[in-house]
Amino acid sequence: MSGKAGTIGNAPRETTVAAQQAAPETALLRLGDQEIELPVVVGSEGEHAVDISKLRSQTGYITLDEGYVNTGTTTSAITYLDGETGILRYRGYPIEELAAHSDFVEVSYLLMFGELPSAEQLDEFRQGLRQHTMLHEDIKSFYSGFPRDAHPMAILGSVVGALSTFYQDSLDPKDPSQVNISLYRLMAKLPTIAAFSHKKSIGQPFIYPRNDLSYCANFLQMMFAVPTEEYTVDPDFAEALNLLLIVHADHEQNCSTSTVRMVGSADANLFASISAGICALWGPLHGGANQACVEMLERIKADPDGVGKYVDLAKDKDSGFRLMGFGHRVYKNYDPRAKIIRATCNRLLSKMDRKDPIFEIAQELESVALSDPYFVERKLYPNVDFYSGVVYRALGIPVGMFTVLFAMGRLPGWIAHWMEMHESNTKRIQRPRQVYTGAQKREYLPVEKR
Ligand code: SDX
């Protein structure tokens, strides 16, 4: 592995000086008769945060913020998003421009190493990935151990975690060369692991990667080729997949990325940290929403009562039903990724001269919901998961693989955050506090006295 393309040791890091400098103003906190001033940190896009790192030592108090709705766990120079105005930028580049002009491998380089690569760096990165697309032959036996209907996210998380057993000489998170080779292996092998899990589920032979194809075309041929005949990748399919992977590539401190950071903060190796992120992403409130959304749309399609019934169910707290693919912790405006994916749906389906009733229902559901006060008041809009399943269906991807494709897209973002954390001079193991509300001290009673 050469030291040029994509080596973290010389990665140009955007300093977050503005984020580190305390702003002129401070926050005054009054607790009873005690008053303390807390520094205010200002990000490079003007975000303000009260730095409470000295709060407990100065006051004995901690803060409480279920779900970290108001709590920043770190500063970061990777992705900026503004939920109020629907802005998303990777290393300063707007997602709309990257979707229009870049490709997933280049975007992965940008996220992990901080700058758009030169032509030479990009070529070297692409070649480097191609050297690592195959899995160790022993890994194939893992797949025969899984039940036929094993969920591919379970397989993905297990196999990625197990990769560390094959690369025991390169697990040290503090050695840039070991981290570098690990990120190449993960980026190159995830599509192979994913495609093998699909082949396993349909009882077809594994199709090996082809190094003469692009990242996306290679994945599609591993998914859909069979040894008995020639397979040609549809360039429209490869382009649509490329777009989907770009818009999924990072999203600052989301649940799975925070999980990767949390596990990595203990100096666990990169494979273990990414495996943990895959497990978090599987949740239907997070990356699993793309599968849950298409299942919801299928349910609506089969129900003569149609969209209105489900909009009413979503508004009824007691129904336990939510519109999957709708709402977001940060976006209180239209998710810019959903706009790009919806346009991709239109373009791909018209190129295929195909109508997908699920897409029609999704658009009807969006227009009904966005004119309903319940959704308007709560600023609930379609998110990245609302339309992505329509594109995946058009590509022939089975619904159980949708979240696997989310993981493939998010991998460079996870790795970028894991590396940024390890390169930070303020890194500490993540160990949140709590407020105890359980029983106070009491004596043990022997069982005969209870
Ligand atoms: C992703 O963090 C990221 O960046 C994630 C992600 C990424 O790229 O990593 O963007 C990817 O995970 C997108 C989100 C995918 N999940 C879904 O689509 C599942 C459905 N959506 C939700 O359950 C919900 O909107 C969340 C989980 C996404 C956000 O949950 P929050 O921020 O905790 O919001 P909440 O549950 O407190 O809801 C606020 C209000 C509630 O009503 P009130 O109690 O105020 O009356 O909005 C309601 C909720 O009941 N609400 C919904 C709803 N989402 C929120 N009501 C109906 N349908 C929904 N989808």
C-alpha cells in the first residue's frame, strides 16, 4: 500500500480552530447561590455550544439529555448539516454537487482523507481497492453456517467482525499504516460480503469480484451474474446505485456513526467498530427504515382503504404505527437526500419505461402528509429512507438487502469518523454519566425472611 493515495498519516486535516476557540461570550450558569461561567464553542458554520466539560468538577452537577437531542459529543470537520434549512455538505461540498458530478469512490476518499483527490491519487485509490475485493476462501464456510433465511444484516455484522481474525497483524488503531490497510480491506470487501449473503439466500453460487469493473458495476455483477451465462451491467443501474451510495455516505453523529465512535473510543479495532455500527444501523428507526418503508408501502398497496387510513394511524399515538421513511431527529425541513433519490426514481423508472405502484403510493402519501397539520406542525418530512427502496426495487435488489446497501454507502463515513476520533488530541473513552433513580441503600434479607 503506497503512502500517497489515502494514507491517513498525511491526510490534510481541516483544523477546527474556530470550533476549538471559545467564543467571546460565555454562558453564565446560576445554581442556587453558585454562579459559574462556561465557555461557548463556535463551529466553523456558526453553531454555538456550551462547553460543560468542567461542569461536574466545578458544581457537582451533570446534565441530562435523553437521546442526546441537545448534546454534542464532539467537534468534527467531516460533515455539516443544517436541519432547519435542509443543507448537507461533505467536507464543505454540497451533497447536490457531489451527486451531480462525483462518484462513490471519490466521495469516499473525500470523507476519509479530507480533500478531493488528484487524478493520480484517485486512480491509486481505485487500484488499491481492487487489490482487496476478494474474501479469504475460509470465510465462505461462514455462509454455510447461517440459516437460509438469515437476515443479510446479521451476516454482514458477523462477517465484518470476523474479518479481524484474518488480519491479526493489522488491528492497532494507533498505527496509521495498519489503519490504512484495514480501511482498504473494508471498503473493498463489504460489497463482496453483501453480494455473497444474497447469493446464499437464493442458493446460487458466489460470484467473484471483477477488477475490470467500477465499484458499483462490480457489486451488481456479484449480485446478479450466474456462472452459466454472460452478464452485462446496465450502466443506468450502476449510475443509480452510485447516486444512492453517495447520498448515504455520511450524516455526522447519527446513531450508527456514534456507535462506531463509542466502540472505537475503547481502542477496539476498526473491524469491531464497524461491525457495531452495522448492528446499530439495522434498527428500523435508523437504517432499517428503508426496508420497513417499502413493507409499509406494500401494506398500503394491498389495503383498499389506501393512504388516508395510514396517515390517520400515524397520527394516532395509540396505534403504535409510524410512517416509516418520515421524520428526522435533525431535519425539520425536506431531507436533501430524499429530493435527490426521488429524482433518481423518476429518471430510472422512465428510462426503464416502468411504473412502480409503490412509487406512486409514496408520492401520494407524501403529498397527503405534507398538507396535514399533524406533520406540518411537527415538521415531519420524507427522509433518506422514504424513496430509496423504490430505486433498490427497480435495480432488482431484494427488500432484505436494502439496509445492507445503506451500510455499504455509510461505510466511508463510519471510517472517517473513527479515524478523526483517533487523530483527535482530545480523544477519551466515551463513558456517559447517569442520574440514579433506583432503590436507596437497603439490607440483604436471607430468602427465608423475604
Ligand atoms: C435515518 O440521525 C440521522 O442522521 C439518521 C439518518 C442517517 O443518515 O444516518 O438520517 C438515517 O435513520 C433516517 C430516519 C429513519 N427512520 C424512520 O424513518 C423511522 C420513522 N421516523 C421516526 O420514528 C422518527 O421520526 C425518528 C426516529 C427518525 C426521529 O425520532 P425523534 O427525533 O426521536 O422524534 P420523536 O420520535 O420524538 O417524534 C417527535 C414527534 C412525536 O410526536 P409528539 O410526541 O411530539 O406528539 O413526531 C412524531 C412523534 O410521534 N413522529 C412521527 C414520526 N416521526 C416522528 N409520527 C408519525 N410518523 C413518523 N414517522
